[in-house]
Amino acid sequence: MPAEPSAQSAREQLARLCAHPPAGWPGSTGPHPPSADPRAAAVLVLFGVLDTVPSRVTGTPVARDLDVLLLRRASTLTDHAGQVAFPGGRIDARDAGPVEAAVREAVEETGLDPAGVDALGMLPPLALTVSNHLVTPVLAWWQRPTPVAAVDHGETVEVFRVPVADLLHPDNRGSTAQVGAGRTWRAPAFVVGNVLVWGFTAIVLDLMFDALEWTQPWDPRRLIEHAS
């Protein structure tokens, strides 16, 4: 039986992905481009061995202890209320760029210690048309994990980790019906326990998993309901 992949091998793959994004990465021109004047933003896609509880999934293309950090946004927010998301937000004038903005926002939202975060690089920005943002995913590795929790409950109500193996399992995958620009289309989604990941966050994860060749065959016809 082949040995299970290590978390460290995932780190190396993520770094390579940043250095050589796939030619098919949608970029800022599609599939749903923003307006002529979008607001720049960044999210921190933080991977690592975040705790000592591995996934129970077997036969996975990634290490069972590989996790990604997510949070649940407050239901009172104007944009993306109640959704599961990556830490992140708008790039301010005080930020040197997307990496600094993503880490700063993650510190403000989760209380993590930035000294333990190793930024691996950036992926091309993606359009988030519903709130008119152009969002740069910043991939990072948590070298020295520290305690995290929702800092400002007006913005974030929960911070948690999800095993990547669970996200990849075909039983936890499906599609949501998205409405916008006068039409309806299907977009990827993930359900792990009581955690539903859909919208922009699910799209980024789906694109990354495909590019990293981690995706396992799943049924996009499975429709998952979500609150708007």
C-alpha cells in the first residue's frame, strides 16, 4: 500500500501553484467580471496541521492532518452575511500589497499570531461581482499555529479549521444554484458536518483543488440548498 501523502508535500505543491498558476485560471476577466472600478481585496488561504484531530477519510490524495482555516461571517453584515469564508478584506492604503492586507485582516478577525504564518505566494485575482471586489487569494502555511477565535462578533461569529480530505470527499461535494446578471448558474459547494462552503470561497477551493490535481470524482448534479 502506498504511503499517505505528508502535509509537507502539500506545502510544496501550494508553493509551486503560486509560482506557476494554471493557464486556465479565470482571472479578473471572468467568468463574471466586476464593474470598471472594482475594489481591491485579499483573502488568506491558510493551510497547515492546525490541530491534532485528523480526518477519518482514507484513500485521500492529501494528508489526513492537512487543514484549512475558515470563518463564519456575521449574519448582520451587508455583504456575504452568514457565509463561511476565508479571513480577508479590502486592501488599504497602509498595506504594502495583497499579502500584507490578507495577513492583517486575518489577525484582526481571528487573533492569530502573524509571526507563525509563512506566505507562499499569490494567485491571480478573481472577480467577486456581488460586492464589486477584485480579490487576490494569498496562499500561506501555518508554521507555528496559535489559538484563534472570533475577535469582533460584529464581523465574525466563528473561526474553525476543516480537514482538506473532508472537503475533497465526493460525498461532501455538490453544487449550488447562483443567481445574478439575469441568469442562474451552478457553482461548486462543500458540506462537511454542519459547515456549508459555497459562493466565492467554494469557487476558490474548487479551482485550487483542480489545479493541484487533488480533486476526486464528484457529482455536480447534486444540488445543495443554501440561504441567500
